[in-house]
Amino acid sequence: MDAVRAYLESLSQSRGVGTAETSGYAALKALVDSVGAQVQPKITYVIHPAQQRGSLPDGGLYEKRKTLSPQPDRGAVEVKPATEAVAQTAQSEQALRYLRQFGLLLITNYWHFALYQLRDGAPELLDEFRLADDADHFWELASRPAKAARERGPALAEFLRRVCMASAPLDRPKIVAEFLASHARDALTTIEAAPDDAALTQVRKPLEDALGITFNEEEGRHFFHSTLVQTLFYGLFSAWVLWHEGKPRLGDSFRLNDIYQYFRLPMLSGLLGNLTGSAMDQLGLRKHLERGVRVLDRVDRPAFFASFETEGAVQYFYEPFLEAFDPDLRKQLGVWYTPIEIVRYMVGRVDQVLRTELNLPDGLADERVVVLDPCCGTGAYLVETLRLIQTRLTETHGEALAPGLLRKAATERIFGFELLPAPYVVSHLQLGLLLARGHAPLKGEQRAGVFLTNALTGWDPAEDGKRQLNLYIFQPDYEKARAVKRDQPILVILGNPPYNGYAGVTQSEEERRLSEDYRTVRSGPTPQGQGLNDLYVRFFRMAERRITEGQPGHGIVSFISNYSWLDSLSCPGMGSATSKPSIGSGWTI
């Protein structure tokens, strides 16, 4: 971070030369301007803006235009010497006057930055960042600016970016996703910097056991921590959506503890339960989640949910969130939005094949049709499948009977598997909203048929006897997913499987063996190269085996994949034995 390094170098050089407060004004302006240039609209920092009704703050944040606003439209800035406490300044009459006049006030002593707003006549802390523990520690860091900028620069820039955008309207899913992702990145940094992650051990090992994978070394540790943080913040977002669906009274505010009331998913509430109290504080998570709550409290809900309902923002929220939170991980996980037109076509094509080739006139609405999306992500295919079922049930059974039949389909024969907890949470949210709006809300202990599990393991009873996991929160999903794999007569397998494996994650021997059948061929060239190691190949083999070797012994596989299996030197054995290509987006077996 060149800007942070230059900031620290400038402060270090001017120490003892100028006054303790004012000598750093230019360095602070340069730092904020470098961050403000990267946001939209661009933000500029003005030292001592023109006097406003007797007020003369040390600085002001402005939207960068040819002609600046008469007063700081993104908040005022108050600067103090490094030895002065920011919290004490926030309680001063001067700070209160600035808050009443400008709405937002950033107070800093060059190493501690705190953003305040006025709430009920008193300063309320919105966000803060500390470069150091105290003034002495700060000057020690400033004497080694390159190292300090490398270690703390990204987080400081992240904070300043939030400050620049703090008064921007939160009315679109992408903007809200970016704000939540910013706080999630801070939470991830906090967890990964913790010297002792003993508080996470009770979650990590049972999760590995439930999914049949192992998080290895540094990359696996990062993957686990990132997955955990995503899940917590997406659980927060999901509970907030359900809170809104309950039509809160004007003036009501969502709170962190509301997540238990409004999102009764055992895995999520149990996960939060295992990370509350001393563990939450030990890991430093509470403050980041509370800041996420404050972001949601600022959202223009009428504008946001107007977009939400017409464009399916929940479904598309995860991708921009992950892109902002960890773009490298997003690429690795293969989290790409599948256009609704493609999802709709694939679901419709499956329905057509069921009706015309498998003699099921009601298609997906037939009670004998069991559907599985083995990599359901945020639930796009499951939602579209249930929408089609809802339409057909209403046409054939009427509006009075259709809701009960729709709920039965969602809980008993439309299933989804997901390896990553965050999209798993979103898929439950999506299905819950669809059922509620279809007058078929889940009741009591009912839950949609989406389970946190590894879709590539657990199909063979000889491979995996029933286990008792160390952490109860994963046990229900483990047992229910196991029952689907072993007992359900799956007729349709569809979705968009990931193409690549996950760095730092070791798969089980059962999963690695899935592609072995494609390594030998009855005729033709011998497979060459590493193409059969691609993850989508394992999903194809899992689906092919489940349809042909399970009950009823026939069915449909409809997947999105790359085309390498058609002409790759590695894949001459795929599709040659028990399956044949079908028109459209997948295979008909």
C-alpha cells in the first residue's frame, strides 16, 4: 500500500518539527484522497473547509465535482495529536456541534480513526480502525513504514473506503454486499491474526467429519476461516431479510440477537451459539457483526426490496458479496451467477423429458419425481423447479390445495446438497421465501430439503457407516443427506457443478475413485493427461452411477459443464458405456 507507506513516512519525518496536530494535515489529505479516488462518486479531502455557521472543522469530505458543495457532504473531520484519546474528543461539545451540522464526523489522532453519527442526541460510534495500540506503538510502526503498510495498510484503506461511502444511499444489493463484505474482510483478518484459534477447533473438526474433507495447512486454514466468516455474515443478512418480511413497525431496528428468531436453521443457530459469549469476544467477531448490523440498519429498505423482489436480489447477492470479500476464493470456488434464462431452460427441458420420454404427464409436479441438485449453491435450480411445480399444481389442483402439495414437494422430494455453508444458508432463505409467498410456509420443525454435505461421498453403505459427529449442529444434515443418498429413488439430477477443486482441501479416497471408471475404455484411445481430475468429471460420474445403479434405474442428468469431455484426450471413456448425449443441456440416461 504505497499511500499508507507515504502517510507513515511523512508523519515520521515531521514528528518534532511541526505542531503535534497540524503537521500531519497534508499527509492525512493525501491518504484519504488516494482512497477517495477509487470509489464512486470520487471523494476528495479538503483541509479547513470554508467556515460554516461558525464551525471550522479540521477537514471535510466532499464528492468530487467541478464545483464542490457549500459544506462537506460526506462528513467532517476532526484531527487531534497522537497522544489525545479519540473517545474523549467524541464527547466534547465541539464534536456534538459538528455532528449536528454535518451528520457524520471522522475523529482521528493519526493512528486511531473513529467514525461517529448522532443518535438520540449523542455520538454513536459507527466504525473504527486502529493502526496501533497506543501512541508509542504508532511511532514505532511509523519508523518502519514499509512493513507497517504491508501488514496494516489494506485494512486501513478498507476502513477509509467505508468512511468515504458512509453517507451514500444503501439502496441496491451490490452496494449493500460491498459494505457487508468490507466488514467481513476485517473479521477474516481478525480471525487469521488471532494467536490461538482454539475456539474454532470445536467447529472445524466436526465440519471436516461431516463433509468428508480435511482443511490442510495454510491454504486450508484460510479456506475454513473464510467459509466461517461468509456464513456468519450471510446468516446475518438472511435473518435481516426475514425480519423485514415480518413487516416490522416503523422505527424498529434489527439486532444481532434477532438472527436466532428469524432464521431457525439448526446449523446456523448452532454455529452462532458455539461462537457467542467468550468465544465470540475471544475471536473478535462480535464487533464486526455489530458493524454489519449497523450497515443493515442504514439500508433504504423500500428501495432495496423493490429491487430485491423484481430482480431476485437474494439469489444474486452472494456473488457480488464473495467478489468483494475474496475474489480469488470466488474464482477458486467457481461461484458464478447462472443466468435465470439458462436455469429456466434446463428445468423446463427436464420437465419436458419427464412428460414425453418417461411417461409422467405431470412432469416435475408428479409425486414420484425425486429431484437432486448436488451442488445447489444459492438454490437457483431448486427455486425454479418449485416455481414450475407451483404453477402446475395450481392449474391441476386449484389454489386451495396447491400450497400444501408444494410444501410437501419442497420437504420430501426436491433436494439440494451444498458443501459450503454460506450458499447453503442462502438456499434455505430463498426456498423459505418462495414457500411463504406461495402461501405454503414451513411450520414447526419443517425444513426445506437442502443439506450441508459432500455430494461426492456417502453413497455406498460399505464406505461410510453411520457416525456420531462431535458437534450436534452438523448431525441432522449428515443423517438426512445420508438418507437421501441411500434411500431416495432419485429420478432427476441437475445443476451447475464446480469445475475445480479447492486449494488446501483434501478429498476422501471415495471421492477420488469416482473417475476411475473413465480411465479404462472398451475401444478407442487410452485416456491421457490430467483432465479426469477435474471436479465436474466426478459430479458426472456420481450422477451417472446414482441414476443407473440406484432405483428406479433410469432418469435424467442435466448439467452445465465445459466441453472438454467431448474432445479431450483425457475423456474418451466418458459417456461411452451406459449413457448417451441428449439434446439440450445435459444427458438423458
